Amino acid sequence: MHPRRRAAIQQQRCAQRHAKEADSYTFFDLLSDPKLLDSVEPLIPRHRERLFPPTETLSLFLAQAMSADASCQKVVNDTVVDRVKHGLNTCSTRTGAYCRARQRLPTGMVSTLCCQTGRLMADAVPQTWQWNGRPVRLVDGTTISMPDTQANQEAYPQPRSQKPGLGFPQCRLVGIVCLASGAVLNAAVGRCRGKGGDEQTLLRGMLSTLSAGGILLGDSFYATYFLFVELQRRQVDGVFEQHGVRQRSTNFEQGRSLGPKDHLIEITKPKQKPDWMSREYYDQAPESLTVRELFCGGKVLVTTLLNAKHVPKAELNKLYRSRWHVELDLRNLKSTLGLDTLSCKTPSMAIKELWVYVLAHNLIRLLMSQSALLGDCLPRELSFKHTLQLWNAWRQSNADGSDEDYLASLFFLIAEQRVGNRPQRIEPRAIKRRPRTFPLLTQPRPLARKQVARNGHPKKVK
């Protein structure tokens, strides 16, 4: 028998054994958890019986986010066909009713459901999935493009590098992610331009998400004095890459040596109070902090994990390398699900759409966590896209979602595919296939239309 076939059979037997031993589906049962239902029920608006009530609208909105064809017309067409298939009265294939139902859907309901789902998943994570028994949280930010409408431009202006009429509004998204399960625990959205939209500010509004005893991983942008102060106050440890300016001036001959290129140093409070900080908070902040600096993996790391015996350099290096998972999570959100470019033309609907995508991401992560638990592996070893494809196929099959045997088969299929572990993989950030040879738009579209009407289309660029 082929080794891969033998391994697949062993994985399936292991999953079946775990399924028989388990009293319930630990993660999948979270969807009916009373805490989840209690937190969302007060946010459901009062409504009369319609074709698209709030819960049904949210379900369709999620299906739209998970579909390759994420158009409103596709969702409405599927609804019409499903009603005909089940002998119900047909409805119009026009999208107006569904779009108005999406507008009535409260953004707070979607965001609360998303954060609550993430927290319940993080609380259900087995201790064996954690790092030395401690929960690890990842933080990172990214930018998201919106349709070029006047309302979006006023709320989330385009970058200054883009000429008026040629750019697209952009918002900044910062998320806190559970390393073990991959679920988004919280997220914050802000403007890319102006005060209050930078990653540090957005993160400060979410620090209550972190629990005592946890660890926060981030890149060099987050290695600031006052973030370390706040993490220390909340009894949370931080591991970050040292800021570039500070990294270049790091002298391992100073401070208390813990080993080769590994030492403890005192960092002092900045003399100038930041604009966002109150005078009272600044005065209460300690005058200095003890942190650990070490060189490993070609980077200088700074952390509050000070005990070199309990946390050796090699272990810290391995832990920080797992920070890359948040980059993959953002890629899954933006590329696999399609969050990279929003489609809604008003700021309120665009932010609502963003939260729906994050909720869809959490639901896929929930399936992966349940499959990993039954398959005796880690959720990070499973493929996000493979899970998404299986879920879409399972949903379209109109199977009974309460059938445990059918659910078990779905989880076995998800756990069957494992992603490769290639820590030393290096790939150029370039594509081989050439893009289509259309020239770039260098003037506002209305002016370009007039020029085409007057002079015809320009010659094709070779």
C-alpha cells in the first residue's frame, strides 16, 4: 500500500476513534451555546415577517462572503431556486428586497457575534494546543480598499499619493487572533489618514481582549514603551521584533548578560508625553522597565519573558516564528475570502460587510478546530481553502445539518488534507504570467469617457 494511502487510513481511524470517545462536538456545539445566543438576541431588531428576516439575511450575507461569486444576484437566485425546490411560493429575482434587508441588519449584531464566537473558540482550546500551557495572541494590521464613492472618500480618504478621481478609499483593519485556533478574537477599523487610525491606537482599544497570563506576538511596529507598560499592568507578556532604529543600536555588551547575544536591559520612559495620553496616565507610568533583548533567527527580539532558564532562546525563536500565521490569516481573509476589496458603496455598509467577512472566517476556523480535535492534529496543520470549499459543497448539498454521521464525514474530509510545513521556503514576490496590456487610468473616468467618445480608444500597448 502506498505510504500516503496508509497515512490517510490511519488518520481516518484516529478521527473515528476520537469521535466515538467524544460526548459531543466540542467546537461545533458552540453555535448553540447559550452565551452566544444571549449576547446576540438583544441586538436583533424588531421586525415583521418578511422574506428576509434578520437571521436569514445574516445567513445569506455569510454565504455571499464565502462564495466565489459574491454578488447579491447570486444569493437571490439561490434563494429563489431553493424555495421552488421545497415547494414554497416563488419570489422575485430582483435584489432590491435583499439589499434593503442587509441595510436593516445591525452592524453591532454582526460584530458582537464575531467577537463572541472567537472568544468561545479560544476558551475551548485544549491545553495541548497552547504554548507551554499559555494562550498566545497574534496582532497585525492591513489596509482594505473600498469602492470609489463620495461617501466612502469622506469617511476613509484615499492615500495622498493618489490623484483625485484615480484612487480608492482605504480603511485600516487591526485584528487580535488566537494562535491555537486561528479565530479572530477582536478587530478594529480606522482611517488610514489622520489621527486615531494608526495600528497602535486601534490596538489600544482592544487590549481588554487579552487575558492575564497570555502572550502577545507582534512585529516591530508594536515594540513601544507604553505598550509594554499596559501589557505589564494586565499581566500579559509581549514578544516583538525590536524596532529598526533601536535594533541597529543594540549593544549586547550592556545590561545583564543571559548568554550569547541575550541580555536584560532597562528602558526608560519617554520624556515627552504622547498626544493621545492623559497627563495622569503618563505620571503613573513607571520611569523604567526591564526587558529582555536577544538575537535569534536573524532578528533582534524584545520581550518581557525574562527567565532564560524557563524560556531559552531557541524556544523564543520558535515562538516568534509562529507570528507568521497572522500574515497567513490576513491572506485568507483578503485573498481566499475576498475581503481585499469591499463592494458596498456607503461607509456603514462597507464596515458591516467587513465584519461579515471576519465572521465567515471564524466559522471556517470553527470547522477546522473541530476537525483537528477529531483528527488528533493542530488546526494550523489544516488547509483554510480546503475547508471553505468543502463547506460550500456541503451547504449546497442540502444535507441535514443535525445528522451527526454526516457531520462526522465532513470533519473527516477536512482533516484528511494537511498543509506542508516549509519553514525555510523562500519565494520571490513576483508573478510569471504577464497582466493584460491595458494602460493605466491617468485621469478621472468621466473625462476619460469624453476623450474616448471624441478620439476613440487608444492603441493597444504592446
